[in-house]
Amino acid sequence: MKDQPPGDPPAFIPDRWSAAMRTLYGRYYDPALDTMTAIAAGLALLGAYGLRADIDGSLQVIVAAAALLAYFLAVAVWDERRWRA
């Protein structure tokens, strides 16, 4: 993949997905972000259910989901700054 120009999607990404994301965002969008966001949202929902059901340790699950989202946001911001440089 080193020979691909910057901003082009990898060969294993379906063309329709890449075209739709390029239309929405103006450039290539990494579908791995969707997976990471879904995992963090699932953890947050699990923690919220645990709080409502008064299950021990549910607050730690919510804190873990928040930390995961903060990490993903930091990586996305760093990647965006690197892309714009």
C-alpha cells in the first residue's frame, strides 16, 4: 500500500463504501472508526444498564467506555492534523 497516493482507500475496502464516505467527508474515511465507536457505545450502554439495575462495577464500565472514546478522539485528531500537514 506504500505505492498508493495519500487519501486513497486500501484495496480491501469496497468501492461503494469508499465513494460514499468520500462524498460525505470529502476524503477517505477509515471504517475502523465505525467499529471502535460501536464497541465504546456498547460498553456505555452496558454500564448504563448496570447502573439502572444497581449492578456492582457498572460505573467502571462507563469510565472505561469514556476513556476508550477519549483515546479514539485523540487518535482521530492526531491523524487529521498529520493529514492536513
